[in-house]
Amino acid sequence: MSSRDRILGRVRRALADAPGEDAPIERAYLREHGERSVEETVELLAENLADYRAIVHRCTAADLPATLAGMLAAHGSRTVLVPTGLERAWLADADAEQVLDRIESTPHELDRIDSVVTACAVAVAETGTIVLDGSPDQGRRRITLVPDHHICVVRVPDQVVSSVPQALERLDPVRPLTWISGPSATSDIELDRVEGVHGPRTLEVVLVDGQASVEVKS
């Protein structure tokens, strides 16, 4: 018997009690870390968004138009890009010129836009991540990557989940998914952080629910 035969024999004996190739593999992964109430989940989302240097606002649905108008005014926005499916009432109080998203828009035209306002598909509390899926109220991917200021509206609690596995269950993998964890940023070997490299320099998130309006800044 050769050395090869002896080694293979040991492997076969070691695998004698192993399940066959068709046997299902059980992976007891945690779907979320800890148990949280809805309010605690939303608070965790707000904390992690702020930790990623996003500016977080909270308001009621009735206050949303005034909140968005105030945010655009505070940023000095004269133009705001609007996805075709965004609820028009959201920007009813805004003084900025509303520019509808067009397929014909060039990157240079988008770069001249001061702000963009979108909805989202889902938000992940544990990672402070917002996911866009290109739905009509979110628009094409490039409209949230070229303008320097992105305002994203998250409906609370319907669009908030605790974990990434829970978010994946809600998302269609064939759609153009954009995962956003804070403003666009990168760091060099010296760990000098630079924001706005491959996306908006400023990200503001509005959590819309029935609570009183407050603001959390990173």
C-alpha cells in the first residue's frame, strides 16, 4: 500500500459518519443581535446613521413638507432633483426649483443640482444602512451619486428592520441595489478621511413617524 492509499483510507474512515452530499446543511445564524422593541430599533438606526456622520431628523408625516423645506433652505439649495415617483406633497413647501429626473440628463447637468430628495426601500438599524432599489420614488442610481447633497426619507417603522438578513428578505436581488452607510467617504494610508469622493458629501436622513420633531447631528 502506498502512502497515497494510506492517506485516502484515513480520510474515508474519518468521513464515514459524515452526511452525504445531498444532506441539508444547517446554519444556525442569528437573524438579529438581541431583542429590541420597535422604538429601540428605530433609535439604534438613528444612532448608527449619526455615527456614520449622516444628519438625522425625525418628524411626523404632517410635518414632512415643512421639514424638507427647512433642510433645503438651510443648505442653501436653489435646485432639487426629484424622482418621477416621489410624492409631490413632500416638497410642497420647498422654495427650491424642482428638477424632474430625466434619462437625457448628463452627469454635468446632475452635478449642477444642489440637492436630491428620495425615498428608500429599507433601512437597517444594526449597520446604519439605507438601501435604495431604483423604485420610482428613489430614481436611478446616478441621481443619488452625482449631486453633493442627498436627503433620504425613511418611513418609520414600516421600512426599518434590525439586521441585514431581514433587509435581504425584503429586497429583489435583480433590482439595482445601492447600499448607503453614511456620506460617501474614503481614507488614505494615513487614515485621513475625505468625503464626497464617489457620492454625496452630505447625507441627511428624515425618519418620518408620529413622534415630535427632533434633530440628531453627528
